[in-house]
Amino acid sequence: MFIARKLKRENICEYLLYMWQIEDLLRAFNLDAEAVNQRIVAHYPVNSESERKELSEWYESLIEMMRLENIQEKGHLQLNKNIIIELEDFHELILKSGKVPAYNAKFFHVLPFINQFKLKADNNLSDVEQCFNFQYGYLLLRMKKTEISAQTQQTQTEISKFLVLLARNYQLHRNGELDLEE
């Protein structure tokens, strides 16, 4: 929760990937709040018991939301889907504005990769969500210590650069430092 809070303020893309990891972590614990408390919360470095209680309640609320939204085995919480929608809307806004040429250039540079993802996955995900799915899949491969081809590593580097630009411009816009209105 403390990491999520910090990431949400500082880098929305890292926040979303972190939250997807938390969803999978909770699934690994079979959405068992007691197991999460024993194995994670009890060992988490906090400054006070009130922080530990807050962390426990955060995990419990995520578990409850996952049950209510029926995503015990796969899928993402609506709050995380809303971030994707918000980022996709921002992505469209920044492209249409033409006010950040480096962003547009990087997007059109990675667009062939995104189109390849769409063909392979045969889904109707947005361009932004395709990038997040790729990044998360890459992260999982790295965690499993799976061998990754040079081409996939290069694709990951380019997608990562695009998401860095997305996060940076999103933050600037949110802070009122980037005006995209005509």
C-alpha cells in the first residue's frame, strides 16, 4: 500500500504494473487474508502498529474487491481498469494535440510492435493496454528466469521508453505543467 501510494503519485505506469503484481500475489495466496497477514503484513517494515493495521486493511479490501468483481483467477480490478482507460484517454489527447512531438514520434515508432501484439493475441485491447500486457508478460518471464530473445528484449526496451514518456507527460499534465488544450 505504501509503495502503491508513492508510485501512483510519481509514476502511474509503474503503479499499474505494481498493482497487477499485487493482484497476482493475492491470487497466489488464494485470496486468503489471514495468509497474507501472516506472510506479508507481519514482516513488512512499518513505523507503527497503526500502519500495519492500515496495510492489512488495504490487502483485505483488495481481496474483497477481487471476490466481488469475480476475478479470483484472472483479470484486473476495476480500479486498475480505470487507470488504463484514463491513460488511453490521455494518450489520445496528447496525440491529437501534437504538442509533444517526441511522444508522437515514439508512439509511431512502437506502433508496429503493438500491431504485432494485437495480431498474436487476437484481442481488442487498446494500444496502451497492449503495451502494459507486453511489459507485464516480460516482467513475469524475467521473474521466472526464462530465456528471452534479443528481439523481445529490444521490443521491451522500446515499449518501456514509450511508457516512460506516457508516465512523464501524464504527470506533467496532471500537475498543470503540460497544457494540451487548443
